[in-house]
Amino acid sequence: MYLKGPDELERLRKQVIEGKKAEEGQKRVVLCTGTGCRGAGALEVSEAFQKELDRSSDIELKRTCCHGFCERGPITVIEPMGVFYQMVSPEQVSQIIAETVKKGEVIEDLLYKDPKTGENIRYEKDIPFYMRQMRLVFGHNRLIDPTRIEDYLATGGYKALTKALFGMSPEQIIEEVKRSGLRGRGGGGFPAGRKWENCRRAGADVKYVICNCDEGDPGAYMDRSLMEGNPHRVLEGMIIGAYAIGASEGYVYVRNEYPLAVQNVGIAIKQAEKMGLLGENILGSGFKFTISINRGGGAFVAGESTALMASIEGQVAEPRAKHIHTVESGLWERPTNLNNVETWANVPVIIERGADSYSNIGTEGSKGTKIFSLVGKINNTGLIEVPMGMTLREIVHDIGGGIPGGKKFKAVQTGGPSGGCIPEALMELPVDFDELTKAGSMMGSGGMIVMDESTCMVDVAKYFTNFLRDESCGKCTSCREGTLRMYEVLDDITKGKGREGDIELLEELGWVTAEASLCGLGQTAPNPVLSTIHYFRDEYEAHIRDKKCPAGVCRDLITYDIDTELCIACGKCKKECPVEAITGEKKVPHEIDQDKCIRCGTCMEVCPEDAVKVQ
Amino acid sequence: MSEKELVRFKIDGLEVEAERGSMLLPVALDYGFEIPHLCHHEAVSPYGACRLCLVEVTKNGRTRMTTSCTYPVEDVIEVSTDTDQIRRARRLLLELLLARSSRAELIQRVAKEAGVTETRFKAVDDDCILCGLCERVCREVVEANAISFVNRGDRKEVAPPFWDPMACIACGACVYICPTDCIKMEEKGDERTIVRWKRTLKMQKCKSCGKPFAPLFQLNWIIDKASLPKDFYDVCPVCKQMG
Ligand SMILES: Cc1cc2nc3c(=O)[nH]c(=O)nc-3n(C[C@H](O)[C@H](O)[C@H](O)COP(=O)(O)O)c2cc1C
Ligand code: SF4
Ligand code: SF4
Ligand code: FES
């Protein structure tokens, strides 16, 4: 249906909402089939539901994308009761239908059990993981089948677009975005309104807007989940932005490894075109704007703004100097405004609620919410959305549920591979752009990797430096050679070949890599090294001076010993040791021959009495 | 285009002027300032890879270190070419380059000028410093597009695409421009080889003097590109001039 004006859009919305009202009380199975849940078998569960439901036509199956609590996938909500089931398997499907959907009985085994209280929790809103969140941008995911534009309309979708096109001038929109305090969510935190203003001012007949969905941070997937789960939200933001800036063409740059995102945003664009929300004369306003999809090859550096534009142009994805700003001369040397997926997705919220209401959320310098991917040594891994300024402690302990296995928290790395590691002492840090930078880390795209006491910080620094060495485009001497040499020094340190002066050498290398490199990759690449030196210097010194790895991780610096008091001489370790380094008879405590031992840790793993100790 | 617009600014305290749109490095060099640089050449576009041409630019009260070869000159800026920071950065960059290309004479010389004679890092001994001059000259000037960057990070190199040098016309522009001399050209009999790209081409013999003077492939390529008569290069330029 082609919508000729805003009133037709409202009429359609009314129809859709009335249709949904009529369905109130309708029996429905809402199943998350986002990437996280798919990994846990959601497609098989979906198939099982479909088979069962084919026989009872009064029950609807609704497939949405990510709800965030991926740790507990596949996630299912049974409506109208709203019961939240987790870790559902295909075998449980017929029971769910027979008991919960048809008779309204709750299956206790499928509920989320609060590890702290031991109680079963029935509803999503009562689960601690969700309770402390503020799901302004991400929350609608669970109401929406991303392939149905009607679902988006029912949540108020494209209302902000009408308001912008018919109730505001481009300048007013820009003013509103500026006043909202929205800063780019792709890493740099640049004020979005100011970028738009600069691009609007650049004189040219053709201008572009681009949505950055390259998301090369390993472990981060918020952009992916937004694009997969609520693509119209992102498109609406882009259309509003394009109107404000005066751009007529848009690109969505999605990494190729995100086939579902490519598919869903592709469907969304077609639907929007069909309805007259994209294309010539949008909603009869006279504004013309089209969007095409570009698939990225997947290099981390391709997410950098100028590299991304080079890649769309069909060139090697390599950053260029930005002394001439992309808002003046970007894609094909035309003024180009690039924003991140999450940035775009915030725009409809700002236009609809107004800047004043939006800027009430967050801190002085960082407004609104931020989506983080919480991973690592933490009980509740998944995607969370919280107001800017929430403390690290609240995020890690209240939402994340703390550290598994009773281990102690050690550090959290924020901001992706080139973020810094923040120690326990800074747990009260309010998380926003400026505080994270001050602490020697960064917001980045919002990755958070939690580490416990069994993590060696030198090893962590080496791991990320190696990632950056590998992902550096290799253009700048400082970044290419700097990351390589930092890695070599770190590698030596973890192998017991560290020398006095290595810490200072790392600091020098870090300085030149950050100061002399062209793009953000090189400029932030030393963060893992420098932050761990700053907060965990003693660990570096233990490696270099005492040739010891306090966390017991670096193979060349540890020894495994059997505590003769604890050893029950069961012989398990002796049997499993791959190099036959363990001797011992029945009833005689076992012993490890250090010359033969390759420090694989197998004995420690298999010992039933925890008699094997690492030092 | 309207008349050339001039901008005025300061380098190390000296008032200078330059055409709007020019880059800072060539302007500073013209004025006699000494700024080491390895990836800049006036024949090709700026690239900003070696990072040696760092200067400090102060604009609106904010100072930052940046590469001068990619910085378009502006009014109101003040440039410093020789501060402690810059010297420190240059020395570290040269120490890194010296480890990568310890045999390259040019690197040894530039490093020595900056006071660097030793490196604390393991030598790699790759003469190519990835300045990209050869790639740019081949693409922008010759327009043969025969070589490009492949791989990334410390595995990055310049090479013919898929190691098939079929687009190389063996003109030698890259040989000429390479600052570390790591692209060699050999001529044996009627064959010319660009060693680094593994390209060997037969040379055209002059119909007049009989000497081989240029690769046949290259001559046909030029004839094609410039729509010259087919027999344009039957005779070598020397004989041609003598009529
Ligand atoms: C190495 C590198 C990788 C980047 N990757 C991404 C990315 O995957 N997604 C993204 O939105 N921004 C990425 N950025 C940031 C972009 O350069 C750019 O600042 C951002 O997309 C602008 O949008 P924003 O202002 O809305 O944040 C990256 C930057 C660097 C230096
Ligand atoms: S800083 Fe690193 S990634 Fe960025 S342009 Fe330079 S070499 Fe490439
Ligand atoms: S071969 Fe020579 S010109 Fe080409 S990148 Fe290497 S050093 Fe530069
Ligand atoms: S000459 Fe400027 S970076 Fe190489």
C-alpha cells in the first residue's frame, strides 16, 4: 500500500493497532530467533513450534530477534500470560503448548532461576538482568517481527518521520539533535548534531548519508542485533537525518558475515519503498531519498569512516588523512555524513520525545542510553541497554550477576580490542564517554569483557595487541611497526624473556603508536598495554623480574606441583598426562617431573581432590 | 577557476604564503625548512604513510602533531617543525624503520641525521618501507595499475594483483621513484625485466639502428592509449629525431 501522506500513514497505523487490539488475549508464542538464540538452537525450536501449531490455528507463532539475554537462549515468551521461558529445547515444545499455552499452567523448570535467591522468576521484567536496564532503543525488539513493517508501525514507528517532515524545518531538526546531546555510538563519541550541521552547510548538489554496520569488534553485536531485530528504526533515523542534512542518497554498510542483518534490512527497505516511506516524494512531502545496501569484506579497519567510504567506492579499505573532513568531501568527494547504527536508531526517539526529555537521561556530557555487550567471566552474558552514567559495579554485579564459580573480579575491558582494562578499584566509575577516557579506556562501540582473578593481565595485553597488529592496515610506520614491536616485547615477557627496561620500552612504543598514527586504530592501539601497565604494573614486574606469572597463565613461567597432603594417589593425573611426567604408585602420593612437564594443566583439571597446584 | 588564492601563516615564526589547496610539506620545503619525509613525491598525490614529516600545528589555540604532507595549508595556523615531541617521535619512527629495513642506505642516512644509529628491535631486513610511491606512480602517472597493496599489518606488501604482472609495461617509473632502491630493472639482450614484479618483456628493435629501445608491450600500450599510428614506434626516438 502506497501512502500518499501522513494521514494515510496514521490511518494505516490505526488499523494495525486495532487489529492487534482485537487479538488481545490471543494465544501467542513469541520466540527469539536472533543470532544468539539461533546459536543455541532457536531455529529447531521454531520448527517444532510450527509443526505443533499447524494443528491448532488459533495460536500464533511470532519470531522476533534478540532480546539481549543470549546466555539463556532460546528465549520464549508465552502470551497473553507473558511467562518467560529460557533455554527451551525442541523436545519441550509440545509440553509448553499443552500446559502453558492451552491451559495457562506454568512449567517451573523452564523459568529463570535467580542464582542469588534460588527463586523462579515468571516475568521478564522481574529478572534482575532486565530490571536495571533502560531499553529505550533496544526494547522494541521483542515486540517486533523484523520482516513485518506493521509491527514497527504498531510501536509508533515512522511517527517521528512525519513529525520531522511536516512539523519541523531541517534546521529545527538539527537544533533538536544538537540539544539532545546525542553523541556518536560508533566509538568516537562525536556530537551527532554538529556533524549533521557541518554536512548541511557544505554546499553540493549531491550529498550522502551512511549507516555504519561494519561492527568489527570481536564479541560486540549490538549493531547487528538492532539491524536484525528492528531495521525500520535505523532506516527511520536515516531518513530524518538525510532530510535534515539535505542528502538524497543513503548507504547501509553491513559486514558480509551478518547475513540475517543484510536480509532483514533489505526486506525493510523494500517495504518502506512500497509504502512511499523511501523513494521519490516521501509521504507526499516532496523529499526524495533512497537507500542501498553495501556489503563489507569484514576487515576491522574497514569500519573506520574513510576506509569504509573507500570500500564503498570499490577501493582498498584503507584510512586516509582527515584534514579534509568527510562532511565536506567524503564518498566520491561529496559531502557525506556517516553515523553508527545505534546513533541512527536513537534519532526517532529524540524527535518523538523531544530533546529536553531525551537529555534528562544520562550524564552531563553523555546523554541517553548505551547498549553494551557483556561477555567474559560473568554470569549473565548478553546485550544490555543502560542509561549513561550507570556504574561499572551496577553493570557487572547487578545486571551481569557477578563472576561465576565464586571467583574474584579482576578487571573489565571496555571499548573493544583497543580499549583499556579497568581494575576493581574503579568499580564505582560512572560509565560514559568522558569517564572511560579519563580512566585510560574508551567507550568504543560498547564491548565489555569481564575478567576474573585467573586472568593474566600481561597475557591479555598481548592478546589484544596481537589482534591489532593483525588488523592494522599497515599504512603508518607507527601503527604497523609499533603494534608489531609491542607484541614482540609482550611475547618475550610472557615467555620469561622479559628484560629490565621492557616496561619503559612499551611505554615509548605506545606513545609513538598513539601520537604518530593516522587513524583511530593506531591512535588507540596502545590502550590495552598502557592501561594494564598503569593498573597492574606489579604483574609485569613479576613476569620480568621474578619470572613468575601470578595468575598462573603463562606456561613458561609456571610450575604444577602435587600437594602430598591432599593427593589420594588415585592415579588419574598419571593416566591423563600426555608426556608421562607423573610418577607414583598406589597409596603413594604422586609427583611431577618438572623437566618432562609441558604445563598443559591436564592434571589440575582431572584431579578430584584439587591436589594439583599451580605457581 | 578564479585567480589563485593565497593563504598566509607561520612556520617556526616565519611568515609564509602559499596557494590555497597546497599541502604544508612542499610549501615548507620550498621555504627551506628541513623536514624528513619518505613517502612524499611531487609527482603523485599525498599519502601519509611514513609519518616522518610530522609537525606541530596550532590552530585556534589547540596544538597537535600531524603529518605535513597531508595537511592543506590554512590561514591562522602556526606550524612548528622541530620540537622535542617531534624529534622524539621521528627518532622512534626511524628506529622502527631501521629495524625493518636495516640494509637500506637511505634509511641509514636519514636515521643518522636524526641521531639514530642503532635499533633495539630484531632486524627484519625488508628493504621496502611501504611508502606506496611505486603504487601511486603506476596508478596515477603511468595509469597502468599494474601493482597494488596486498595484505595488511606487518604482512602488507606491494605486488602485482594475484602475483600476475600482466598489466606491467616495464616502463621503470617505479624503479625510478622507489626511495630505497628495492625495485631493480635489468636489461639483457632484447629483454627487459622488472625484478621485483617478475616481469620480463621483449624489447622493440629500432628499424633504423637495430638497437632494442623499449618493451614492445609498452609501445603497443602507448599506441593504443594515445591512438597513435601503428608504425609510430618502428624507429627509436633517437633515430627519429635525427630524421
Ligand atoms: C579501526 C576502526 C574501526 C571502526 N569500526 C567501526 C564500526 O565497526 N562501526 C562503527 O559504527 N564505527 C566504527 N568506527 C568509527 C567510525 O570511524 C566513525 O567514527 C563512526 O562510524 C561514526 O559514527 P558515529 O559518529 O555515529 O559514532 C571505527 C573506527 C576505527 C578507527
Ligand atoms: S593507524 Fe594503523 S590502521 Fe590506521 S591508517 Fe595507520 S596503519 Fe592503517
Ligand atoms: S617498493 Fe619502493 S616505492 Fe614501492 S612501496 Fe616499497 S619502498 Fe616504496
Ligand atoms: S612524507 Fe608525510 S607521511 Fe611520509
